[in-house]
Amino acid sequence: MDMRKLVGRNVRRIRLKKGLTQEKLVDISGFSQQYISGLEQGNRNPTVVTVYEIANALGVSHLDLLRPPKRR
């Protein structure tokens, strides 16, 4: 799986689970709206530091953003 898409899907899933809009995540994380949107679409290639900072903003482990979805 493409890691950019995986991270983006996980950011979106966790953000929605926590009831956050992209705008709220922008406020919490300090990243731009354009960056968060591109990240969630899988169009950005986040650095390790970016993954860590976004995970902190979401209140989760950085590993949560890197894990593939569980098989059902």
C-alpha cells in the first residue's frame, strides 16, 4: 500500500472519529489547510517529524498513523 495514502486515510479517520474538522486540526497542529487537505488525499509525503506532530495534535501515537487497516 502507498504510505502517503495510508497516512492520509488514517489522519482523516482519526480526525473524524474525534469529531474534528480540518480547520480545527489546522488550528491545533499549526499546519496549513492546504497541507492537511493534501495529506488526507494522499498527495503529500510527510516527514517523520510531520507524522509525529500531527499524531500529537490528534492525541494519538505516531504509530497509529502508520498502521494498515485491520482485516475484518
